[in-house]
Amino acid sequence: MARFGLKQLLFVLGLFFVFGSASGTQAQGVFGALSIASDGAYGYSYNYNDIDQAQDLAMKECAKHARDCQIVRVFQNTCVVLVRDLKLTPPLTSWVSGYSAEERSRRALRNCRDGGGNSCEIAGEFCTGKAR
């Protein structure tokens, strides 16, 4: 009887692992988008299953703060760092995707400084899909 109980337990745990993993994977999409306006406003989205949904949300988030938002990039299974210098007029906004977390931040800050920013700060970071 003890073996039967152990087998049942292992079977249930196996089902939980298989179905738990599958539902977690389905719930986390791989697409994200970044929208930026000329005044430095931005919006982004992540973990959408559909590119159009990712773009729509990024535009809606940006449009809360500006009228001339444009999608600058759609991402898939990657991480993004967004950097801004709000002391410039208009504010400077730059971003970098891919690389390790440390390298992304370093490159994004360098791009901001190379673009004329002296007060560059990380404004946000997001990952899509299983990227880290």
C-alpha cells in the first residue's frame, strides 16, 4: 500500500510540474515594444504574445504624456535598458537591448553621454520572454 501511495504522489507531482510549467510558459509572451516622443516621454510593454498588442500598449503608455509618440523598436526574448537626460532640451532618451545586465546599463549610459547627455540616468529596464 505504501508503494501505491508513493506512486500516486509522484504521478500528481509530475502532472503539476508538466501543467504548471506549460501554463506559466503560455502566460508569458515574448514580445515587447518601446515608444518614444520628441519631448522624451516614453512607454514600453513586455511579455505579450502578439506584436500588435505590445505596440499598442507601448503607444498608450507614451500617449499619457505626449502626442507624437512613435514605436522605435519591437523586442523579442531580450532585455532593454532605457536611459534619459532630462536636463537637456529636448530631453535625450536612449536605449540598449541584449548583453548582460551590467553591460546593457554601461552601454546605454555611454550612448546617452555620447549623444550629449551630462546627467544621464537609467529610467527603466524590462525583459521579454525568458530573457534576463
